[in-house]
Amino acid sequence: MKRTPDGPAVDGAVTFLLWAERIVFFAIGILLFGAAAALLKQSAGILGSMFVGAGSPILFGSQFLDVILLVLMIVELAYTVLLSLRGSVLMAEPFLIVGLIAVIRRILVITVGEVGPSGSSVNAHALELGILTGVVIVFVASIFLLRRRPYREGEIKER
């Protein structure tokens, strides 16, 4: 393959695009942390309702877990954006963690919903729970294998 020569115009374009990328990642990070803060405020309200006893503790507990796990997903995505801002190599592990939290969130919503006032049986969702359990096992195995491999140049060893 023939390589095109680098010149001042190409260097300037690359520099501009790198800065534009950082500005976009910065804006996304601010929005993600803003969303997490708003959801934390909502979760505090739900928790307050649980203590006041305004309704079913199972319903409020389910809503609280749902919101808190969503906050965890958003924070993991924000962490991935932070890694991108630092200029390090994009890593798969934060995305796997977000997926794992999402699957666990769905499992909790299903199981808490089954215990709730609807009165339906867990058998109605047994297939979905089985598949979700398999997905959890795959995500955990993937994270385990990623943590065992040696780090490459440019990757951050945080966490």
C-alpha cells in the first residue's frame, strides 16, 4: 500500500479532529454525570417514600434498585468516556461491566415483579431468566479473561 505523505495540512486536520473528538467526549461526559446526578436525586425520593411507608415496600424497593443500577450503568459509561479523554486505548471491560449491570438489572426487575402484587408465577419468565443467567456467565467469564491477559502499551491499569 502506498502511504500518503504527511504535510502541514494533514497535520492540521488531524490536530483539529483530535480536539473536536475531545470536545465531543467532554460534552458527553458532562451529560452522563448530569443524568447520574438527576437519577440519584430521584432515587433519594424513592428511598424517602420507602421510609415514610407511602406504599408497598416491594414496589418502592424495585423502583429504587432499578434507578440505582441505571446510575451504575451511566457511571460506567462515563468512566469509558473519561478513558477516551485521557487518550488511552479503548478497552472492552467497561462495556462488559455496563452489559453485566444491565442484565442483572433486568433479572432483578423480573424477579421483584414476580414477587410483587401481580401474583403471576416465575414460570412465565423462566426461559428469559435462564437466558439472562447464561449471559451473566458469559460476561463474567469475559471480564475474568480480560483481566488475566497482560496489558498492552497505552492501556491504563486502573481498577
